[in-house]
Amino acid sequence: MADNIRWGILATGNITHKMVAGLKVLPDAEVMAVGSRSAESANAFADKYEIPNRHATYEALCADPEVDVVYVAPPHSGHKDGTVMALNGGKAVLCEKPFAINRAQAEEMVALAREKKLFLMEAMWTRFLPTIVQTRQWIKEGRIGTPQVVYADFGFRTEYEEETRLFDPAFGGGALLDVGIYPVSFAAMVFGAVPNRIAAMAEIGPTGVDDMNGAVLGFPGGGLALVSSAVRAETQQEARVIGTEGMIHLPSPYWSGTRAMLTVKDRDPESFELPYGGNGYNCQAREVMDCMRAGKLESAVMPLDESIALMGTLDEMRAQWGVKYPME
């Protein structure tokens, strides 16, 4: 593989700007191309970030021979199609979270990547931040004993606008897929498994998607997680892992923070500042490129079978609320 890994950006929404900013701090990452649904938006995005190749369709981006890996980031409802398009174009893929609309879509995406022997990963960027890496290390070392309870939430308040993607069922709207995946994924990471018991409740808004939700998740071998998310309520956005011998506290906003606190039984709390050297999106990009250079087809930190299983968890939560998207 060449010294630089060449990225293509599929879509030009808010999150793609963050991803490009993250890529710009990596000396071996080259943002080579962008694809949008119009030449105007592709050109505007390319001009802003000095991207040489600009495409007026997603299909053209995925066919660009100068692209090694595609970052897929349209609204949730477009994740599967964008990923399939890029894989069929012979590209590695980093697909924005949530991985898909549901488990069935996720299974289709993973099956295609494995068939074509191409790298694929869900862009759960928080997993690669130093605070979360440190959390995993402390748990692995037994610093807090056996994890017993996880508390994690991610909620923000936005004004209700029926036709925006956050509230539109056609885009996979609602709190769960937009930000609820963060605490659910965090809990699964801590316990090393997806939940096998789920009790979930939601406040369903006028468009039929969840404005707010909460759940108790039970894990194989013991362990509980209390998770919540919202797009109509500002929550603390903290995470705590309670173990038999101590606690890990990730202060707000835990999903993008740089501070981790460790309390071991009978000792004073310790606070650690763990910066990530960019805007955080560089950390997941580094993982993608390291895996590609090593010839790996998936990440051990965010494995494909776990992404599939987590989509199944979200499916079960929505089923308990009676929330179904038009494309299902």
C-alpha cells in the first residue's frame, strides 16, 4: 500500500466536516475525493477543504480509482446503500454510526464485505478515544474488579422540526439511532457482550419516533446497564462503570471528553487527563488505516459481529416501543 491512504467522503453533512478535520491532522491520510448528490455541494465542500476530486453522485465517488477507503456518512437511512455501493466499487469502508437501520441491513453489509474481502468498520469513534481506551485497559487489568453496573446517557434538547432528519422516520429519526447507540455500545464494550435481557421505554413524539428513551440492559454472566438518550432533553452525558473493587467515572461529555477518573476501593480518586491530539475523529481514522496496512478486514476494537448484534439490540428496544421505520 502507498505511503498515504486516500480517503473519499460520501455525503457533505455536518459530521463529514468533523471527519475531514480529523483526517487533516494525520500525515499519512489524504482526502482525495468527495461525492454528493449535486455538483454544487460537492464543489463547495471540495473547495473548502482543497479536495482534488469532486463528484456529483455517490456512484461516481465509489468508482474513483484514486480512492482507497470511503467514509460513508449520509443520514442513517442511507448507510447500507452507501456502504454496499462503496464495497461494490472495491473500496474499504468506514460507515458512520449507527451501522445501519436494523440488524438485517447490517448483516447484508457485513456479508458483502466478507465476500469481497474488503475492510469494513462502524464509525463508533468514541471507542478509539484515549479515555475509552484507558477504560478498557483498567477493566482488563482488574483495577475495579468485576464490572457490575454501567450508567451512561446521551441526551440533548433540540427544537421540534417535523421535516428534519432527527424527527423523520424515513431517515431513521429519533434519539435511539442518533445518540442512543453511544451508551448502548459503551455498555456492551464494558461487559464484553451484547445484552440478553432488555427492558426499554420511550416517549414517542408526533412523527412516531422516540424523542426520549431509557432502558435497563442485562448481560450474560451478570451485570446491568442503565442507559438513556434523548433529542428533546439535555442530560448529564456522563458514564460510570461500577465494579466490585472500584469505579471508573467519565465526566461530561463522556463520549468526547479527555478526562477519566479512577476510584479503587479504600483509595482516593485519581484523575487522568488524556488528550487526543485532534478533534477525536482522527483516532478512528488511525484505526482504519492501521488495520488496512496490516491486511485486516475488520477492527478488533469495533468488530463486525458486534456491530450486527448491537443493531439487534436497538431493534429489540424499538420493537418494545412499537417503532418501525418505513423502509422496514
